[in-house]
Amino acid sequence: MKLARAIHFDESDRNVFHSPARTGEWAISGGFEFSNWGEADLTGKARQAFSNGWLGIETFGRVTFVAVTQIEPSELAALEHGLARHFVDFYGAPNEDAALSVARDEIAHMIELCEDHAPNTLLTVSRELTDAGVREQFRLIRAEDAGLEQFAIHGDLPN
């Protein structure tokens, strides 16, 4: 099973998002955050988060790029429960049990998005407001198409 992790190539996310995601944390689209937004909400750093920010589901910060990687089934339950708690704490869900199915659906959508891509494939998201709501589009950059400076490196470097 595959999911995506936040990746940074430089410090720009620290400057463009109110709260940047931590490098390496699991991420989903997070478009639900913008479901009640209108044009008046799209200013400054909030506009940047709306336009192209993935949601880290550990810090709930935003990131521009994510990299596809394997996730262990044992990690999945903790992410689902953490996202359900976030729905309770920030979006007014009545309790974690009530929010759990929505959290699972959000993560399942990201798993589906990642499943057919090779590890280290980079993904970007772009959003726009339409009459029907928020429209998301996803773009991928295959590892073999990226320059060496764009590879996601997982693990520790020797000293």
C-alpha cells in the first residue's frame, strides 16, 4: 500500500504557508478545509494553501510537494484516528467515532491516488473555486523524469 510523505527541496514552504508541514510526515490532499471558502478567503498565505498545499496529517501544516512511498498497514490506523481527532478538534465533529469514517475516506482517496505510482514519484495539487465547489487537479513528476536535485531521499546519510 502506498501513501505520500511531505518533501521539501528548499525553504520556500516556510515562507508561503502559515504552518508548513514537517518533512517526511504523511500527507493527504486536505481539500476539505476549503469546502466553505469563497473568493474573499483567498488572500495571502491562505490563498497559497488553497492553491497548491497538501495537508500533512501529523502537524496539519501545508506542503507544496509530496513523494509516493510505501506505508505499513500498522501505521494506517494511527493516522486515521489522528485525522478523526483533528475533525473533532477543528471542525466540530461530535466525536472521534463519528469522524472516523470520514478520516478513513480522506486517507483512502490519497492511497488510491498514490497506488499506481512508483516510489519517489512527486505529486502536486492545484485547486480552483467553481460554482460547484472546490475543484482539485493532481500532477505527477516521475522520479526518472526529475532532475537529481528533485529526488526524495528516505533514510539516513552516513557520517
